[in-house]
Amino acid sequence: GDSVTQMEGPVTLSEEAFLTINCTYTATGYPSLFWYVQYPGEGLQLLLKATKADDKGSNKGFEATYRKETTSFHLEKGSVQVSDSAVYFCALSAAGNNRKLIWGLGTSLAVNP
Amino acid sequence: EAGVAQSPRYKIIEKRQSVAFWCNPISGHATLYWYQQILGQGPKLLIQFQNNGVVDDSQLPKDRFSAERLKGVDSTLKIQPAKLEDSAVYLCASGGQGAYEQYFGPGTRLTVT
């Protein structure tokens, strides 16, 4: 079945460091891919998305590119801030699965000043 | 555009008591989801509605959990009787017709003592 694998956390970085959170997926067909962010005590927010191969999703300085050849959707940010401290979830949605989201386990990011 | 609304934000009950959560999705969104998120884990889909019909309730513990969306708009999730292991955040999400992404409310944090 469809699945998402994320790099394990926690990830701890200093402010202005470069961030990469790896995400790979297994799916039949051509899923849509998402990154969600969950700040402490809050619900999940859609951070960015990509719906087809080679699409690049971007938002708030974060980027991720849909790589079909490597079945990956890695999240990157060039310079993290303390306010980026949160849990990041990679997810996919496949058309033949009632558009149900398949989630990774989440990666906790802590950014120190 | 108003987001997904949920209430209450927090609830503390004793085991074997009952509890109900309410969700109002984004206006016009046909699909509504209820998730359970246990601390440190990703969200687990409990039930998915399309308008007022159930699309997927395969992971809903039907002996104690129930959900309804009578008029195809807002929804209620009930637990009766609650168990200690039901302590979690209950998230509601909605999605537009034909869309793959889901938009989440702030969640209800349930503590069962």
C-alpha cells in the first residue's frame, strides 16, 4: 500500500542554518504531495504542496520539489528562524484512495537562537 | 475566508464518561475528516464524510465512537464511554470538491483521567 517515510527527529539547528528534512514515498500512480507544519499546541497547517512530477512547492521560505525518479519530496529552507520550531509532516494523497492522506511520522525541529 | 472551527479546545473527563466534539468546516467544503492524534504521533483518520455520507470509517472504534454530519455541514464526534487511551487531540479537517489538500482546525485536546 501507499506509504511515506520521513527522517527521524528531533532535528536541532542554530538560527540561520540550512534545513533539510527528507521524505520519500511509495505509491501507485501519481500522488499529490504535501508538507504540513504543527506548531506547539496548534492544529496542522498546510505548508506547501506539489501535484505532479518536477513541481516545486514553496511557502514562507520553505521549498520542496516533487521528484518522481527518486520518489522524494524533501523539505528545505535556506535560513531557519526560531519561529520555525515545530513538527513537520510529509503526506501524500492518491486519487484512488478517496483522497485520503497518508502521513509520515513527523519530524520535530528545534531552532536555537 | 474563515477556517475550520472546533470546540471545545480542551476537555477533561473521567473514564467511562461521555464527551462530544463539534466541527464546522470551511464554507463550501464537501469533505470533512476527523482525526485522532496521540502525543508524539501523526494523525490517524477516524472517519471521512463526503457531504453527509460516510466515505471511510474503517478505523473508527464503533463500539464507543460515533460521528454524524446530518446536514452536510457541521459535524459532531462522540465518545461513549471514554477510556484512558482516548486521551489525544481530535482534529477536524475539510477539503474542497475535487481537491486533495485538507485544511485543519485547531483541535480539541481531550484528557481522560
